[in-house]
Amino acid sequence: MKKIRNTSAVYNSGSYTFMSDVMGFIESSLTQISVGKKFIQKTLLISEEIIADLLKHAPANTDLKIQVRQFFGETSVNLSMKGEEFSPYSDEDDLSEDASVSAIRAVLLRSFGENFKYRNKNNINHVRIVAGQSEQKLNNSAIYALFLGLAFGFLAKFLFPESVNTTLCTYVLEPIKTVFMHAIRIIIAPVVFFSIVSCFSQFTNLSEVGKIGSRVISMYLLTTVIAVLLGIGIFHLVQPGEFGFALSSGIATQAVSVDTSVDTSIMSTLMNIVPSNFLSPFLESDTLQLIFLAMLCGISVGMVGKYSSMLKELFDALNTLFLTITTLITRFIPLAAFVSISLLVINLGGDSLLSILSVTLTHTGAILCMMCIYGLLILVIGRLNPLKFFKNDKEGIFTSLTLSSSSAAMPTNMRICTEKLGVSPKVANFSIPLGATINMDGVCLYLTIIGLFLAKAYGIVVDLPSLISLTFTIVMLSLGAPGVPGCAFICLGVVAESLNIPIEALGLIIAINPILDMADTMSNTTGDMATAVIVASNEGLLDHEKYNS
């Protein structure tokens, strides 16, 4: 079969076979472009939903134009159809649809985040659905680059003269790494700010979902806090890197210059959350102040009357802009991984390499402990057998581990929830999409353990007030973490700023980041599934026969 990159078609809505023809065209086109089955299922799910809306608001016998294209590693389905403007996130015309169902549908669509866009121009509705991105390809490339960098580093360290290695590091490797780190630094503040604003502006009316919604959100907040506290506890118990971290002379100088004289008392921390002006958090990279402003703006967006819709569109547009910039920057992660691991091997001693390995194993152990906590919550709160949960969810666990994307694994997890775990669609269709948006337990563990590890490596003491501040920062970041490849790494930059760690420290972690990201995603989605099961059990919406089969 010839592989295509761009194809289009036009179908008239008056045809008896309209829907089957359209869905068949989309599926066959995505198959020819070699989009994975999981992405195809996800795209067909949202396409069928939105095409029904387009038909409802279009005149009779109107043409639907479809374009399926692949550009720069991203495959998208573009739909356009004449009709009146509508909100894809709610159905105000259907009075039979109660508020809870409307809210659930809104969360389902919003869970696709930047993968779904709608606009109306000149009385023509336009929809763009991203069918497949190259997250997995990027992860694979980064892992390959890791091993290539490791091999190159050892080759240079033991075969090249010291003068050659010095020249190579000074004029080739270090400049590449520095440029990448500067690029990361410039987008940290806007990405976090606009992501959190968009998150809070979307969920200001969650009371509509009733008791089920409140229980789901409460469970997510509970597991998020547990993840952060677990990360802090395991780090202090294991103390990864205790046997020495031989930093290179350049990095050591940076570590000495870190300002550790800042007042970190609890009173000072609380008082400094509120900035003296709007721009200072951006200019000074003050994380807590940045999050405070984002929360304040996000909540206020829904309270300004007729301007609310306009402001939401503005913040969504700005969020899209900076997420797109982030996506472009993170495409260079494989190169940065190769450079970073090469520098690590060339400049650092064996103890330092063992330290990197130790923090990797510590992070993996924390993920396994979090999985056990999910089982304990299912046993205690859900009053169910946790072994049955993990047995029925093994497909979802391995899918998430492979895809390294909560959104990409969402269709599989929703199917497993209803078909294997016996969760009512009323709970699953709300809990899983919402979890893909705000439940980031694995990322919380990653940010906590890696953040404390980098602080230790640079000789920065993290006292109790700093730990409290760190906990709050990570919990808030988990609610608004941008859903793009490398989002955890971007958020790690925020954590580094909050702990006064030089941004260059991220270079020590970037090489192993793809491996950590896979484990983080597995924890994130398992937490989504566990929450759905627990809430369904407590609300009498769980099919115990399916769950125990």
C-alpha cells in the first residue's frame, strides 16, 4: 500500500451512507499514513462525536470537506462544513441533556486539549483533530541517542587525548547544551502560566457534575498529595547519590554562586506568594507567585460576564502558541540527550554516573510503591480485591508504558474500565478524560525526587519551609501540566527555579528523562483507573461480576 501524506474528500450529508463513508475515509487515510491503531481509535471517537454536531447545525444536503494530512511528524484530520456557530463543549439546544451529562461531555472533549480545535469563520464551522503525534518516535529517538551518547562518551574519554576532549566539550557539546537550556528557560514561565489559567478557566463550573464529580476530583487531589509526600519520604530514606557527586569544575562554580541567603521561613513564604506587581513573577521566575497569578486569572475569567468567552479564547490561543513553541523545542531532546550524556561521561567520574543510576532506581522504586498505594486505596476505600484490579488492568498498564502518553492511552483505558473492570460509563467517561488532564501522580514523584536530587547535587539545603513550598508548587503544577511531549521536563525547570537550582542542572537528567517518563505515564493512568473503580464502587455503579471475572 502506497504511503500518503495528504488526502482530501467531499461528502454530501444527504447521502444514506454519509456517516459510514466519512468514517471509512478517515480510518483508511490514517491507516495509509501509518498512524497507530490507538491513535486511529481515539480520532474516530472524537470525529464521530463532532461530525454529529456539525450535521445538527448545518443546512440540509450540505457538503462536508475532509482533509487528512501529515506535516512535521503530526497527523491531523481537518473538517469544514457550512453551518451556524456552536459550542462543541456544551449542547445548549438539547434541553433533555442534564447538566451532569453536559459537563461530562465537555470534559471528554477538553481532555483532548491541543489535539482538538474548533472555530467558525464566515458561517463555516472548522474542526481540527490531531490524529497522531510523534511522541513515541521522539521517545525512541531519545533512548537511542542516550545509548549513542553513552558509547561516544566512553570512546572519547578513553581514546581521545584530554586536549581533544576539552576542545570538543568547549566548542561543540557545551554550546549545544547551553542553547537548548536557554530555550527551555524562556518558555517555562509562559507555558506554566497559560496552562494553569486555561485549566482553572475550564473547571470553574464543576459543581454541575454533582457528587460523582466531587468524589473523583477529591480522589485525584488525595493521590497527588500522597505522591508528593511519598517522593519526599523515599528520597530521604534512600538518599540517592550519597556516595558522591563529582561535579565538573564549571558546574561546581555555578553551584557555589547560588544564592542561599533568601529568607525561607514559613511566614515569609506565605507572604511572598502574592507579588507586588504583575510582571515581577515573570521577570524573576518566582514560581509560587506565578502559580498564584495563574490561579487568580483562571478563576476570574469565568466571572467577568460578557467578556468571559473572549478571554477564554485569548488565553487558549496564548496557551496554544507557547505549547507549540514547546513542542518545537522538545523535538531537539534527542540531540540534547546525546550531548548531555556524552558530557556526563567525559566530565564526570564513575561515582557521578552511579549517582545518576541511583536516582533512576529510586524513582522506579517510588513508582512501584505508588502502584501499591493504589491497591491499598482500592482495598480500603473501594472495598475491592486489588489483585483483580491489576490483573484486569494489565493491558492498560503496558499500553501506557509503551505510548508514554496519558491522552494516547485514554481510549484503551476507557474500554478496559467498562468492559473488564465493570465501571459504569457514567463514571468512566468522566474520570478517565479528567484524569488525563489533571491527575499526574507519576509526574509528582518525578518532580519531587529529581528536584531534591538536583538540590543535593548542588549543595542546596531544602528545609521544612522549602519542602512545604515545594509540595504546593508540585501539586499546582500537576493540575496544569501542559499535555505535550516533555511536559514533566518543562515542569522540572519550574521546580529547579523554586529551589534556587541553576537551570543548567537539568542537563544531568535530560539523558534519562525518556525512561523516567514511561514509568510516570504508567503511574498516571493507573491512578486514573483506580479512582474510577473506587468512585464507581462507592456510588453503586460497579458491575462486581465483571470486576471479579
